[in-house]
Amino acid sequence: MRLQLPGLVMGYDEKGSGPPLLLLHGFPLTRRLWRKQLELLQDTARVIAPDLRGFGETEATPGPYSMDLLASDCFTLLDQLGVDGPVVVGGLSLGGYLALAFFRRYPERVAGLILAATRAGADGPEARANRDRNIALAQEKGAQAVAEGMLPRLLAPRSYEALPDVVDEARDIMRGASDTGVVGALQGMKDRPDSTDLLPNIDRPVLILHGSEDQIIPPAEAEAMHGRLRRSYLKLIPDAGHLPNLEQPITFSAEMRTFLKSLL
Ligand code: MLT
């Protein structure tokens, strides 16, 4: 589905009924990342999964896309969909940076957080230099060059042989990234604020899900967030890398369901 928001056409999926659950995808992906969770959780929640600015069916405007800008896009979408109470905000990787930005901006609108394959810290000098290299790559060769560069580390090493459909699916989802969107998101992630000090102030329940073999964001980052949060539950998902919801959809969704039910 697509919706005209003030200043932005936004693509999104919506399925199920119950308490609202906003699902935010990672980089350089689209809302298709959450296809299985929409199916598996539709009996538990009203699941809303937008394409972030510059990805999938959401318009690509020139960057940078700050985390605040992307969080406010999602807030406007919820508003237009008539969701005006608290929501559970779940995000994977970039989506997790955004879930934290959403809490920082609209704490009264957050019933709980799901932080998947993400970290609280900002980019250090090495990560920032890597962002610049990827921005240059996207500008010279396009978004798909960045996507292809990420693919070999996106999944757990054994998923490449054991789960060929998931490899194809990940590659396919990344085809929905636009050149402008990739540059805008890389610029925004490079300058995102550090959320480490926010964690002890989050007085909502938080579910942390992380692939035990994540090659992009090490599981130690999930453990560090768990150590600073007041009300968190951490589950490391075996045989999963940076896309645990695609690699182990049943386990991942079951953890989400238990968490959602605990909030009712
Ligand atoms: C993501 O999966 O969203 C990205 O790997 C996050 C990042 O590049 O920091």
C-alpha cells in the first residue's frame, strides 16, 4: 500500500489486529524484510511495516536522512493510519537506531521496544570512514554495488549453504534500495547520535534479539545494551547472522509473540 503523507509518499504493509506493532527495516533493505513476521504475528498484533524514506515504495528525497527525520516519517504514518496511542516499536539494525530515536522523540508513544541486530553506540572513526567509502561507491556505481558488498557478511556463515532461499530473498529485498536512498541513509547513520546514555532512562520493557553469528554487529553489542537497560530480556538466536528474522523466522517471531503478550 502507498499513502500520501504531508511531503512524502510512503509505502507500507499492514496486517492483523490487536495492539499496534511498528516494524522498521534495516539497511539497505525494505519492508519486505518483515514478510514472515506479518504472517506469523497477525493474530497477535496490528503489524505496520513501512518502507523507510528512499527504500522500496517510499519516495527518495535528497539526503541526509537523520534518524530524527526517519522517526518523524514513521510518526506521521502512524498518525495518518489513526494510531494515536502507544505502540511497540521494533527495529532491526538501522531500524533499531530508529526505534531508539523514536523513543527519544516520542517517549509517551512507546509501549515497548524490540531491538534486533542493532547497537546503541554511534559510529567511531573507522565506521565513519567506511560510510564515506560506501557513499562514494553508491554515487559512482549505484546502490546495488553497496548491497553486493554487504551480502557476504549479512547472514551467518552456514546460512549461505543451508538456506539458499534466504540468500536469494536478501539479495532480492536489497534490489528495492534506491541510489539516493542509500546515500541519504549512509549519511544519516554516519552522524547518528550515541544512544548509550538513553538506555538507563528507558522505563519500558525491551526485547533484544540478536543472531549469535552476526558478522556486522557483534552479539557483544546486544549484551552491552542489556546491561544498561532497566527492563530488558535478551535472546541470542542460534544459527543466525545479521538478519535473524529471515534466517530463523519461527524462533524470532515466537520471541516477539511472547514479548507482545507479556505487555497486554
Ligand atoms: C543495517 O543492517 O541496517 C546496517 O548494517 C546498519 C549499519 O550499517 O550500521
